[in-house]
Amino acid sequence: DMTERKRAEAEVLRLQHLLQNITDSMPSALVTLALDGRVLTWNPAAEQFTHCSEEQLLGNLLWELCPALQHYRPLVEEVLATQTVAHRHREEVRTPEGMRYYDVHVFPLLSEAIGGIVLSIVDATQRVHLEETMLQATKLASVGGLAAGMAHEINNPLGAMMQSAQFLELALNPRRLRTRARLETAGIDPERLEAYMKERGLFDYLQGIRDMGTRAAKIVSDLLSFARKGTSNRA
């Protein structure tokens, strides 16, 4: 009988140590509270999160000695009253190191021997940043598809505009023999037309249209290059 009893006590002790090692190894803060708010368990992650030590809190009222968790009290009381699980996702906490995000879970302690609740606080900052990065990448992919569509739609009127500007420049240039002959046939003095064009700066306007059209075409080309899937082949 004594042997069985010692074996049972050793097994209980082993399981207690195992459970303690598990909670101590958890990266998330884990706190167990009795029904009256006294601290039953307190792992190292909770100490790091709140800067409150286990020696200070164990067996004492949490809300009096650890102000860092005071704003969770209504959530804990709600779980105690309803015996249901409560969650807070992506809770923002401003720290000296910057904005941090936490997932908070509060659930009833399922035990016949003692009643209470378990408070779990998981640092979700890295996950939130990853989600934001993925969202930004998705937006960029959408922008790429939109850019490709816009580029094709802009290219058509842009090409017509530049072609028309080039045609006007050729049709109004008296230095071209064919244009000069057509002007004389129409009864227009080529020298007077050239003088008027220069006086009004019309040739500069036409060149400006072509230059701006070339610049816009370069922007469209850059949009298409951005939208295309990049490839690289070793040769």
C-alpha cells in the first residue's frame, strides 16, 4: 500500500511539474484567477507583459496589485457571470517600443475542485504586421491590373493625339515642297503663313504637344512594365 501511495504521489508531482513547465514555456501571458480575483497561477510571460512579479501577486487580489490588467476586469466579471468565453482580437496597446497588438481570451476554469477563470494574452504584433503586409501586396497586385487596363485605354487616344500633332506640323510647314505646292494651289502665301506661324509660336505649340505626348507615353510604358509579371532568365 505504501509503495502504491508513493508511486501515486510521485506521478502527481511529475504531472504538476510538467504542467508548470508547460505554462512557464508558453510565449503568451497566462493567468488563473479564483472567483474572488485572487491569483492562482502566474507564468513568466505574464510577468514580462505586466512587470508584476509572481511573488507579489500569488494568492493576492490581481486588481489591487497589478494596474496593467485593470482594464480587463469588466471582461473577467462578464465571463464569471455568464460562464462563457470572451475574446478581444487585435487589441492595440501603446508601449515605449511602439504599438503592440494582443489577442485576449478569457474563459471559465473547468474544475470541480475550484472555480475561477483563465486569462490568456497573446502577442499578435508580428501576425498583424504580416497581415498588413499581405493586404498591401494584394492592393499592389490590384493596382498593377488596373494600371495595365488604364495603360491600354490611354495608349489609343494618346497615339491619335500625337499622330494628329505630327500631321499638323507637316501640313503647316511651308519649307516642305509638297506642303508649299498645296498652299499655293489653295491661294495661300507660304511665306506669310510661315511668318504668322512663327509670330504666334504655333510651331512651338505643336512641338509641345508632341513632347508632352512622348512624356505621357513613357508614363504609360512604365505602368505596363510595373503591371507585367517580372521574368529573368540566365543565359
